[in-house]
Amino acid sequence: MAVNFEIGRRNKSIQSLPQALLSLMGSNTKLTQGWIESVSNIINNLQSKQKVGYPILNEEIQEKMESICSGDGEIETSASKIEEELSSLNAHLNELMVLRRDALNEYLDLKGNIRVFCRIRPFLPQETFGFQKSIFDLDFSNVLLRVAETKCKKYNFDKVFHPNSTQEDVFSEIEPVIKSALDGYNVCIFAYGQTGTGKTYTMEGNSYNPGMVPRGIKSMFDQAEGRSCEFIFTFSMLEIYIGNLRDLLASGTKRSNFQKPPSLLIKTDSEGDIDIENLVAIQVNNFDQVKKLYDIGTRFRSTGSTMANSTSSRSHCLIRITLTSIGARERRREKNKVWMVDLGGSERLLKTQATGKRLEEGKAINLSLSALADVIDALQTRKAHVPFRNSKLTQVLRDSLGSDSKTLMLVHVSPNEDDLCETICTFGFAMRVRSIQFEKEEEPLEVRAKKEQSIAELQQKMNQLEKESQELHVKIKMLNGKLLELKGVEISDVESNISSSCDEAIGISQNLPKTSSRIPRQPSFMRPTVCSQRKTGISQQIALINRRKKPPVPRKKRPASVYAESIIYPVKDFTCKSDCDSECSISTSDYEVKQVIFLEEENTLRDSNIVEEKGIERWLNVQVAETSSIYNQWNKRVMSVPVWNNNDVNENSGDIIEKPSEKKDMDFQEEKFKQTINNKMCFEENYMETVFPQPINTKYDLGENSNLDSVTNMNATDICDEYQEAILSEERRDTKVEMKEINLENEIGKYKILRLFQTIWASAILGSGIRSVGIEHDFYTALIL
Ligand SMILES: Nc1ncnc2c1ncn2[C@@H]1O[C@H](COP(=O)(O)OP(=O)(O)OP(=O)(O)O)[C@@H](O)[C@H]1O
């Protein structure tokens, strides 16, 4: 190529040689050392033959050539080698992932795409008075239900979890399905059962025994780490309450002008996927963020007290995680969903003797559960028509139920003999849902054995593939690190310093891109050398920036051992109707108080700060004592929140809120409620600050992603702001209701005193009248008495 340059004959082309070389160097990032050396030699030769006054190479090019010859080229070469190796390793990893995905899919197909598990809860402390005998005999997959003294009924499940089974045991069966969600399959996990049988326990769990939702989501994030593709996760939470869809992350916020939010609409998008209009979907980057959002959503869930469960869920609670990964070959589809559904408790209305709102809720729950069973039955038996339209629940889940999705139904029952009828109904539902598998039970033994063997082989194959993928992943990670290291020297020298920090610190590079990732990639020899940096003065600026850089200050975190727990205080019938007309977590006959709990370790930790410890504990005691006394007496709902702020602690007494001398004192009540609201805000502020300590690190811009256009994408801070306002408005409304109640109470008092005076006055008149007509004293006394 270079041989064609004829010196002297075509001066014009010789003059443009530097530009030609520069462009060549810039356009080809994989220049070999040999190529670079030969070009340098040619140029040197040209240089020696060049007439005076026609320099072929200007100063800049000479510098670049020097740097090439002094080893920069070596770096480029090894970098390109690593890149080549990386691309082949990535291709191999993709192949392995596709193989693993297919194996997992086959494994789940063999096990059944719609599987039904049974979980029997243990006896509760209140049920163990006297001798209680379980109504079940169990084995691995069969339940023998004693329906009479001598009669048993057998039910078959994919797996039975006995009362001593742990949350880990249950999750071990769910984990493969979570894996297939990362492979791009839609997943639905349901908790079904009579009210009070442990659905919420299984799905949500508690801080000691987290349930399937926290475990599943955590596992999703962990597994995504090990994948070669990037994922975007979004979190949504809604409930279906008497046929209405309510967004639990946007309940009663300014978005809805503090009104009860309207029911969301279900739509079908252009690709035939189900879309819930205006449902808030928040991008989440780690489990902690999901946990905080989940806690917010749970606050707004409709719960109430029934005869069977004091904190009964009166709605279906649906959690949706959407996973998006663009261009990942091993995934079934770019965007898929995982639904985790805590179904409302099925109940026999005759037994619960529900009336009014509770009856309405019960009927709505039962109808939608029946519609769900119809849909799953139709899917299992491959009926031509699947009645998705019969309920909101099945409409929402339409694209996530079916042959290309994975469905798990966790059926819950109570071991108590009193619940026998409900248990039979529950098993009836379960058998409808797993009708196909039920028939498969009749398979000949050899066929079953063969199937078991295939499952075991697939399991082994998956393990092997996973191991290989892990090894490859580690290798890729290592090579990526090496590559970055090779390029990192240059990046730290030049790129990163000319980027955003440079803009702020010096103000000379406003036209440069903001972040280094947006700087077009150039070969190292196209970037300013140390020498040219000196000339332009950038090196001093870099030094200046480096001096100004401060080490990051770690953010203060709220201790994980502090959590809020709902406590329901039952009170007498309450006739005063609330202004807020909210069914969210409030039942008209029970009042839910969120109370912050400090664990044992927390107390030990706080030993060092006696003032604070005493303050908080005293405060807690005062809160519990006051809540049960005041609020039972006056039927009030108060959100108890801690003052997690040293400024609010009275250092001498350790009290946080001054105790009233007279509880009925109106001024005190007003003051206390104002204080509660302020404290609440203070707490929420601290709380929210810990929700998302760092700005969410978006891997893709959700707004630009056409796949996600349908969801309302909010950032976490928006939600938190709205949530704070919602809390404030809720408290204001509560205060208003409470003031009304206090007035009512005073009016009743005045009325009673008036009535007493009237009675005495009437008796006196009557007495004097009787005396005046001459009736004896004894008769008069008897009459008065
Ligand atoms: N496997 C279990 N181990 C220990 N306790 C359990 C278990 N399952 C349920 N419980 C306890 O039983 C009680 C009722 O459980 P839970 O509230 O989860 O029922 P539910 O089915 O969700 O009721 P509802 O439909 O009314 O909301 C709770 O106190 C819970 O802690």
C-alpha cells in the first residue's frame, strides 16, 4: 500500500499523507505491531527523502509515532487479543446458557408447568388448648384426610409440606421456577387457602423467616449477577379489592389528589401483552429497594378482622416484577413478568357469618377464586375456550398463565378438625387446578420410573452446565478486568479527567461529553500525549481536580434490626364514620397501629448510649400503654412512630413525648397529634433517606425503551415524596376525625349531667306534690326508690 506513494512526483498526495495516516490509525483499532512498524519505517524513509520546506510529518504525528514505537502499540495488541478471546468466550457462554435454559425448561415440562403444592400449617398457640390431633396423614406427595372415624380421602399433590416444613424447604421447590424467569418465561406463584391458613406467612414471612416473595426477589438479583446479560427489574404492587384494581404504590397520594384512587384499567398492548394502565412500575437495582417498596405497599393493603383471622387479607395482593434484557440470546423473550400473588382467603360465608362489607368482600374473593380455578382447569385440559374474562384477577394474569409460562399454586390448609369443611373445599379447588396431573397419576409404573430418571438426568446436566458457565463467567470477568487495566491507565490519565469533573472544576471543557462512557472510543495514540497535555495545560488542571476530589463519605444507615410491625387493637363498635372513607388497612371495628420494634441486638448495641436507649424504651412503653388505653376508650386510630432523633429526646428524663396529666385534655390532644404528625414526618424522612441512599443506577434509559412505554415509570424519590404527603394527609384526616370524636364525647357528657338534673328536679316536684295530697312518708320513699 505504502509503496504506491511516489515521492516528488505527486506532491499533493504526499502532503495529505499525514491526514491519511491519522485517519487510518483512528479507524483501525486492531492494528498489529508489524503493520505499525512497517508504516513507521516507510514514513521515516519518506522523511529522509523529503525536500526541505515540505515536512511530511508534523510534530503531532511524530509524537504519536514515537509513542507507538515506545510500546503503546504493544498494549493495543494485547488488548485486541483479549478482546478476541473475550468474544469467543462470550459466544461459548451464550451457547451453554441456551443449553441450560432448554434443559431447565424440559425439566419443568416433565415436572409440570402448572404444579400444585400443599402446605399444612402447624397448630397455632390458641388452637392447642386440650389435645388436638391433626386430621391428616401425610407422605411425600399424598395427603390422607380423615373425613370420618373410619373414612379417609386421598389427595395427590406435586409436593406436600408438612407442618414442620421450613420456608427454605418451600423455597427449594420454587427456585427452579425463578431461574426460568431469568430465562425469559412468565411466572405466576399463588398462595391459596382458607383464611388464616398461612398464605401471607408463606408469601411474606417475617423478619426471622422470610417468605417466598423476599426470597424469590433476592434470588432473582443474585442470579442476574451471574448472567452475561444486563437486566432491568421493575417492581409494581397492586391489590384487587371487590373487583377493583388498586395501585398499592400510589394509594391516596397527590397523584390522586388524596382521594381514593380509581380502579386501574386493564388493556392489551399491540403485542397482545396485558398492560395495566397507569400502574406504577419502579426500577429497582437491589433487594433492599424492593423491600422498602414492599413495606410501603403493604401499608396500603386492605386488611380487616374476621372471625377466622384478626388481620385477614380482604383482597388479592399481586406483586409484579418485570425483567427486561435486550439482545440476550439465551432468553425466551426480551421482557417477561413474575407475579407473586397472595390470594384473599377463601371462606364459607355461612361459617364466617359475615355481613355488610365483609360479606361483599368474601363474595368477591370467592367468585374470583372460582374464576381462577376455571381458567387453570381450561388450560390444563386444553379447552378451546379459556374463560379469562370472568374476573379481574384472570384478566390481569392472562398473558402469564398458559403453556409458555410456569405456574405454582401453593395450597394452604389448617390441621384443625374444626376447619374440616374448608379443608375439603380447598382440596376440591386444588384437584380442579391440577386435573391433568391427577390423570397422570394413573401412568404405568415403568413410565413413571422413566420420567423420574429423565428428571434426574436433566438435573445433573443442568448442574454440569451451570458449573461450566460459572467457570467461564469467572474467566470472562478476569479478562474484562485485565482489559480495563490495560485501558484504564490511559483512561485515568486523560479521559476521566477531561470529563464531567473537569467541567465542574475548571469550566473550560463545557463542550466535552459529561461522562467518560460517552466519549467516543479512540486508539490510545489518538489521545493527547503527556507532552501535548503539558502544552495545553491540561496536566495542571488534572492535578487540580485530583486535589479537589474528596473521598466518598459513607451514608448513615438505619439499623436493619429496626422494623415496623402491625398490631391490631380491637375496640368496641364505633358509629362515628370516618371522613377519609378508606378501606386501606383500616377496619371500622379494629385499629391498626404500626409499631417500630427493636430487636435484642439493637438493645445491646444501644447500651453505649443510655440516654437514647432509655428514651426509646420508655417511649415504646408509653406508646403501647397509651394506645391500648386511650384508643380503646375513644376509638381512635393513631400511627405510632418513633422519634429517631436525639434532638427530640429530653436528655434529663429520657422521655420523648411528655405524658399528659389529664388524657382528655383537648389542648394536649391537639398538641400531641401535631407532634405525632411532625414526628411521623421526621421518621418518614429518615426512613425514606435510607430507602434509596444512592441515585438509581440505570443501565438503560427506561423512558427511551419502547418496550416499557406502557408502564408509568416513576423514580423512587417521586414515590417517596408522594408517600410522605399521603402519610401527612392521612394523619390530618385522622386528626380531624379524632377531634370530632372528642367533641362528641364532651357533648355526651354534658347531656348526661343535664339529664341527671332533670331527673332530680322532676322527683322533687313529684315528691312535694305527693306530700301535699297527704300520702304517707313510707309510700313516698318507696316510690322514689
Ligand atoms: N407454617 C407456619 N408456621 C408458623 N406459623 C404459621 C404458619 N402458617 C401460618 N402461621 C401463622 O398462622 C397465622 C395466620 O396466618 P396468615 O395470616 O399467614 O394466614 P392467611 O392465610 O394469610 O390469612 P388471610 O387469608 O385471612 O389473610 C399467623 O399468625 C401466622 O404466623
